[in-house]
Amino acid sequence: MADQSVEAPDGYVSHGVRTVRWEASSDGPVVVLLDQRRLPVEEVELVCTDVPALVEAVRTLAVRGAPVLGIVGAYGVALAAARGYDVTEAANLLAQARPTAVNLGYGVRRAAGAYDAALAAGGDAEQAAGIALAEARALHREDAEASSRMAAHGLALLEELLPGGGFRVLTHCNTGALVSGGAGTALAVAVRAHHKGQLRRLWVDETRPLLQGARLTAYEAARAGMAYTLLTDNAAGSLFAAGEVDAVLIGADRIAADGSVANKVGSYPLAVLAKYHHVPFIVVAPSTTVDLATPDGAAIEIEQRPAHEVTMVPHPGASAGGRGAASSAPLAPVGTQAYNPAFDVTPPDLVTAIVTEEGAVAPVTAAGLAELVGRSQPDRGVPSG
């Protein structure tokens, strides 16, 4: 399928994947999501008519990935406003749905702020709802544009670090069109390298326990016609030892002010492997994922997921990340306790570069990140003096 870029605020994204859109139905507006729990077996859309449905979709990973969660949060505020629900209550529910992903709260605040400002300026509820929707659509469009710029900057960095092309790139979790209003973050860099004939191999970590790499990244790589190979997470070390990895590309759900990166659990071990084997470890994320209010990695709240995701395996056809264990079979004895953090934190000294739509920060320092955020979003920069 031909590559498609966003041409409308709630339009198509890379490779025909449409992750989220606003739709005006006969019963009122809805937010429509591609249900990622059902991939790659089937492409099913989930229609959300209210904020509780959106919150459930976020918590159960029907939609996931930092940038797109910001878009969903903004559309959720617009949905509450358009349907006459309590916007403040809706905004609070949405912002608390997943604590680690900073973009979710950012999108909620943008749309809610636009709504409140419209009311304060004398607009009625209908006009304010329209303003909130316009803000959500603007965020959707900005994310698509940022995705394209990140891909360009990321590929330029790869070409600088690894002259000659023929990149063999290892990635973790899913960072493509499914997490974005555009082509994605880290995977978008690999896709651009593929389109330029510079990608030799994409190594795809399964990403246990919910297999976002196996289910989602492999799905996107196949649609893009990329040369890719799937591996279990604990096989990555043997790849490094064999000299088969030229670079690691991952995304981020939150980047602290000091450059510490919270990403899908399993990212930190890859960073340690990359450091030992002298392989570039590159984080690709929009500047909105940099949270200057979080001073360091220790201050990042890490979401703890249910034990059944580790102790049970879904039956064929059951949705990954779904609720409870009713549709699952046991992997471990009944009553087994499980440690199941959704994310881990990689310290800045293990990160070769952080790539955003504004360019790359390398080496990764607090000052460099603050300067970058100040360029992209002056109101979020650190005051001088």
C-alpha cells in the first residue's frame, strides 16, 4: 500500500493505518480508534461515544503510544464538550488514565485550556466545544508534521554515525504510525531509511509480556515491505555479541529534565547492551515528551500493570491487554505473584542522542534538552536567571 501522509487534522497516516479520528455520526460526535488489541489478526475499529469509553480504551491498550495518547486526550475533551458532559471531570479522568505517558496530560490540558479560554472570552458552550475540537485537530496535525521531521533528523543522524548505509537497526515495542498522528517516532526513522534503500535489516523485539513488537511493529513493517526479523527480548544480547546490530532506535513515554528516558520495559537492558558493544542507542520522540517538570528518572511515576498479563496467556483470538483472565490460559501456578512494570528508565549517560522534530541532542544534557524545548515551545522553556 502506498505511503500516505496526513492531509487533514484527523486524516490518514503512514501506510494506510488510521489510528484515531473524529467522526460526526447521526447520534452525535464520536472518537474512532483502531483497536490495537486485535492486531495483527484483524483490523477492527472501536467507536467511543463518551470519555469513560476512551479511558477504558487507553487503560486496556486499545490505543497506546505517547504521541497518539496526547491526541486522544485532546479529542476526549472535545467529545465531552460537544456532548454536554462536565469538561473538567472528563479532563481529570483522561489525564489520570495512564500516569507515565506525559503526552496524554499535555493533550488534555491543551484542549481543556482552549475550551476554558473560549468560555472566559464570552463564548457559549457550543462555541467553546468547537474551539476545543479545533485545538485537538491542531495537535493532530502538529504531531503528523513533527513525525516527518523526526524521521528526517533521525536518518541524518544515522548517516552521520554510520556512513555507508546498510543499517541493521534493533527496535523495541512499537513506535510507528500506530503511536502517532503521522508515521511515528523511532520506527518512522527506520521506514525512511527503508524508502531510501539504506535499511539492511530491522530487528524487532517481541516486547513481552503484551508483544507489541510481535503484534504491532511486525504488522507495520510487513505493510511497509521492510526486511525485518522478529526475536524474543532475551535474544538481543546474542545479536549484539555477533555484531549484527548497528544502532538501537526506541521511542519514549516521558523524558525527564536530566535526559532520563522512560520507555517500554526492556529498553534499559538494551541500552546497557548497546553501551557495552559500542552501538549507538538513539531515542526518538517529539519535544512534547520532554517533561522539564520531572527533574530526573527517579521522579518518573512508573505504571504497574496487572499480574495476569505475565501469568496468563490469551487464548487465540483474545485481545492482548484486555481485562481480566477470563479469556486466558495459565502460564504459571495459580496465586503466582508477578512484577509487571509497564516501563523502565534509561539514564542519560547510556543514551547516544535524543532526536526530536527540532533536531538531535547529543550528548544528552539537561541544558541541551531545555534549550531544545525552549525552541520548539517557548512557553515550556526554562526561564533564564
